[in-house]
Amino acid sequence: MNGLALDVRLAARALLKARSVTLPAVLTLALAIGANAAVFSLVNSLLLRPLPVADPDRLASVTSEFSIDHGFTSGAGWSYRMWESLQQRAAAFDGVLAWTPQRFTLGAAGDTEPVTALLASGEFFSTLGVHPRIGRLFGVDDDRAGAPVAVISHRLWMRRFGGAASVVGSPLVVDGAQVTIVGVAPEAFLGIEVGKPFDVALPIGAEAVLRGRTAMIRSGRFFGLLVLVRLKPQQTLASATDALRALQSEIVPPNAPAFVKEPFVLIAADGTASGPASPRHAFRRPILVMLGGVALVLAIACGNIANLLLARAIARRRELGMRLALGATRWRLVRPLVIESVFLAAAGGAVGLLVAAWGARALVSLSPIVLDLPLDWRVMSFTAAAALVAGLASGFLAAHRAAGASASEVLKGTSGPGTARTPLANALVIAQIALALLVIVSAALFVRTLTSLVRRPLGFDAGRVLIVRAGLARVAGDPASRWRLYQQLADAARAVPGAAAAAASIWTPLSGDGRVIGFPRPGAAAADQRVDILANFVSPGWFATYGTPLEAGRDFGDQDGPASQKVVLVNRAFVRRFLAEVQAVGATYSGSLIVGVVGDAVYRTSQLVPGVTSLAMREPVSPTIYAPLAQAALWDNPPVTSIRISVRSSAGSPRTLVRSVGAALAGVEPNLVLEFRPLSDEVDASLAQERMSATASSFFGVLSLLLATLGIYGVTSYTVSRSTSEIGVRLALGATREGIIRLFLTRALKTAVAGLLIGLAAAIVATRSLSSLLFGIAPLDPVTLIAVSLLLVLVVLAAALIPARRASCINPWVSLRAD
């Protein structure tokens, strides 16, 4: 132990003395380990950490095989009547709860803020075992009474109320209705959908206060409740599933949709609540791919440190040989070098934690997800393990070289293994170049994917459209005749100075909404031959507002009212799929007259309907129909809780129209609850996953390129320093300075070519796994592979040029005299 303590002191002293080696090594490891810890912090928060509730392992989501197959692991949704039936049979479990995600607007006119909310059953907090930060949490009595009470999140409490304790009992305007804040949730509880925290939670019974006649949850047409059960202490998922299935015939009404009648399945609640669009589901693969990328960056960094330590071991060969001659064991020679590498890794890991804390927040800021990113035991353990592995891997070659030291060579005065040519160092650089190529190729593929999506024709002009979501809960009057109000709102917005066009619609592109209608397949009468088609209900002038071209026929007009014949416009994808051999304009489809054809436009829906999956910008344009907003009631639509007014600016950003459009709409109907958002924001949000992947991978690619450059520079510089006599002899025998430069550049080029060949072979295998994350580009895109290869060749030559020029300036007589 005394010897070990001495080696520790000697290693620390040696590192402090060799600051020109220690500081670059620590910084290199800090960046590489910090990048790994930052990405792992996201993996931990998004995929590994259990829900911050009591005994999360006893929570289970009620779902079905059908829902799981479509990516909705938390279930397709229940009706309120089904939930009431389960409540009456809750004794089969240790607790049950139901909830549904919502989007509300806080504040009165002129000071509104869109927030993520949830409507939950009274058992929600008690079943989860969550306790309030201050105040109280609503319960079963509040839910049954429909009490207008709310629990706000810790984030909203700090952001909107400054953390004041007086918030309890304060009024809060939610979608135009006043509710009372009764408590604040604890800071760690962000909800039960990981990555998508709630701001406000209200009892399901309070929906009637918020939405009046437009309330839907307690109607028989709403199947959006998500249900969780808490298992009894000794209850297994299998036995609980059997118990729930025994109750299924009593819970599910006979007239329920077919997907609701699928046999119930209980699975562990994992924080995925909104199906394929949930953050945990959508960002799983991109983040795991990023974790693999930063692992390659760490391997490149280890190669750099290994080369540094290897050079130090070679330079100390005389010292090591002398110690052998004086009786030291080989383990005593190796141990200080191993301790040095562990010290470097420990220092790099400590600084890397600071890099990780910043990097994790930066990565999250590139995405729409919100995560709690604590440096918990998982992150600390991962960082320590990464630092230990990096230290041992970096010091292995130096220790191996030290173990090969020879006392006889020192005593004879020979140079031994410290020759100018270092195959191990070259091999490390080859590996670095191969790994760098793999990282940079992946980054280039992600960047080109983002570019392809950004350049993809959307079918509408996103840069000049302002979307106003107008909540109708406080609006009086007959819902069936509200189409006149919608037209008045559109007319008022169109009259605002700076507005070029305006129109109303129930849904907008890329909003995550959309009606899916089951139409009979042309030529088939059987019920099982129905196809699902996206639909939207729009007012006249809607296509002009969005810049979507009318390719044939006419637009909707004032003549297309509720008493007129049902008419529709269809997009080009609809014509290609269903009417290829028929003149579209004038054709009748499912009782509706097609009066026009419009260009294709990208839509997205996260609604679960049998046979329909989530559509996004990556998918082909879906067949879509558009019906007049005045005829929406003829399509048996559910009650409309809000209407969208789209306003096209005549010039400049549509944000400049917010205040004037808001005033114009309030002048028509003062009870509207307004929320403003430029369409370009929705386009940006739809590309959040790709933007995060492209930005993060680009940073990792640049970092790997920098590390590989340092590696080739270091090896070339070391080779020059060890080849002084050889260079002197060459110059003395007539070699030109250009020849010396060419010699070292040729060696560097050979190393680069070897690394590129290995890297290309690895890229051919590895990039195939990225195909599902790419768009508009093949994993083995030859342009990308060639461009990255040329870039690495140029970088390698540039890195080798500086020491090569230094070698060409050596004075041959001085070098020969010194030798």
C-alpha cells in the first residue's frame, strides 16, 4: 500500500508537471465524456426513470393488442360510461383513475397563454400517491360536484405566480371560465406522460363549466379517456388482466366501436400516453442513435489520449529500462501509467459533468419536449463508468509499451522499441479516421434529411398565415347556425389592414387534428370495404388564404349552405386513388357532388381510427376531402368546441396582425377565447425531431472531425520529432524540402486511405439501421459518402502539413551533429 500511495503521488506530480499534455487530454475527455453524459441524461429522463409517483411499478395502463399494434400502448381510449362502470367495480384493484390530455387558454382577452392541461377523475392524485407542494389536490367529491377547481404545476406556479404561497384560493381564467386554484403539484411531478408536462389539472366534472354545451367527455361520443389501475400488493399483471377481462362485458356497452371491444390488456405504465405522437415514443430511436454516435466520439477521444500516453511511454523508455535494471517489477512500471490515465479520466469526467448539465439542456431546447434533468445516481454512475472505461482504454497501450521495456537495451545504449515509426499510433489514427467517417456520414444524412423535409412542398404557404384558435365555450346561440358566425369572423379578419385574405375552418394542417371519415370503397358495397379519408370543413376563400392552388372546378361560395346539395372539393391524391378513370369535377361520391380539385397539402392526424395511423410530413399526402363549413352539420360531426380563423398577411410576418385581428374578432363576438399561432410555428414543431437529430449529430460530427485532426497532427508531429536524424541524412544526401513535405504527406495520406476504407465498410453496414429516420435520401447515398471521404482526406493532409513543413526546415548539420 505504501508503494501504491507513492505511485499515486508520482502520477499526480508527473501530470501537473506535464501540463502541455494534461490540459489537452482533460479537455478532450471532458468534451467526449460530457457529450455522452448529456445524451444519457436524456435517455435517463425520457426512457429509464420511472414515473415520480408512489410505487410506480404497481401502475398499469388499460390497453389492448389492437392499440399496442398501432403504437397506442396506453390504450385507444374509453368513454365516460365505461369509466363509470369500472369505478363501480374498482374493488378488483388497489385503485383506478382516468384522465385525458387537453389544451386550454389561460387568462382574459389581451393576456392569454396556451397551456397543456389534463382533465382527470377525482381519484387521479390519490391513486398516484402524489402530495401537494402547497394547498390541496382535488378529489372524488370535487369531480362528482363538477367543482370549478384547479391544481397547477410547479412550473406554472413559478412562471406565472412567482412561487407565491397566496396563489391558493386565487382565481384562474381557463378558456374564458373562472376556476379556483386549490393547490400546487410537487416540483418532481410533471404528469404521467413523460416529456409532455401538464400546466393545469382539473376534474372531469369541471368540463361542463369550461365548455358548457360543447362539453364532450360525458357524452357517449367521446372515446378519449385513458385509464390506469393500481395493482394490489401481491397482484400480478397477468392476474389483474384476467380480473379486468372478467368485467369487460359489464364495462363495454354493446354499441361501442369495434376497437373498444378488443380484449383488455394491462401493461406496465411507462409514461407513454398519446400513442405514436408521445415524446417517449417519437424520440426513443433518435436519442438512442445519438447515444451511439457520442459513444463513437468517446472512442475517438480515447484514441487521442492513448496516442499521447503512448508517446510519453516511448519517451520514458530509458527511465523505465533503468528501473528494470535496478530491480523494479514490470507491474511497478505499469502501475503509475495506469494511475495517470485514471487521473486524466477522473478529471475529464468531473469537468464532463458540467458539460453534460449544459449539453442536456441545450439538446432539450432543440425539441418540444420538456424533461426534468437531474444528475441522479444513474447519470453519475454512467459518467463514472464512461470515465473509468476511457481511462483504462487510453492507458492500455502505454502500459503495454511500458511492460515491453528492456533493461539490456538501456544498458547497451540502444534505442529499443522507441523507433520513429510507431505502428500502434498509426493504427489508432486509422481507427479514429474510420470512426470519424461513420459519425460524420450519419450527421450528413440527418442534415440532408432535415433539408429535404424543409424543402418538401407543403401545398400551402406557411410563412404568411396566422392561425387564430377561437374557443366557443362561452358563445351563446344554436350550434347548428354558428356557421354564420364563423363567416362573420372570417370577414372581420379579412377587413383588418394588412390582411390579404382570411377564412374559417374546423381544423388546420399540421395541427394534429382532422376528421377521418369512412367512405365505401368505390365499386364495393360490403361494410368491410370502407376506406378512411381525411376531411376538413372550410369557408369560402380558405384555399386562397393558404395559397393552395385550385386545379379544376370552383371554390365554395355563399350558395353552398346547409339547405343546398352536399358538395366537396377533393385533393389530387384523392383523384389519383379513387377517380383515375373518371372526370373528377361533376362526379358524385358517397352522396356528395365533387365541384373542384385542389392541390395536395400535407396534413397530420394523431387520431386513432381503425385502419388509420398517424400521418406526418414524412408520409405521402393522404386522400383528403374538403366540405363547406356551412354544411358541417350534415356530416354528423361531434360538437365543435373551437373554430380556426386563418389570416394571410399581405406582406411581412403575420405576427404583426395579432393585436388588430384579436380586436376585430372580439368586436364580432366578445365571448371568444382566442389563441394565436403563426402557421410557420406548427411547421417548425413538426420538424422538431429531425432538427434535434441534425443539430446534435452535426455537433458530434464536428467534434469527431476535430479529434481526428488532432490525432493525425499529434502522430505526425511525434514522428517528426523522432525522425530528426533521418531527415538530416535525407537532406544531407540531396533531398529537397518539398520532398520531405511530400514524404510525410504521403504517409498521412496512406493512413487516411486505410481509415477511410475501414470507415466506409462500417458505414455500409451501420447506416442501414438509420433508414427509418431518413427522408429523401438513401442510407448509402454515394454523394454523401464521397463528400465526407474527400473532406477527411483534406483535413488529414492539412493536419499533417504543419509538422511536415517544420520537418523540411530542419538544419541537417545540426541534426547530424546532435545524433
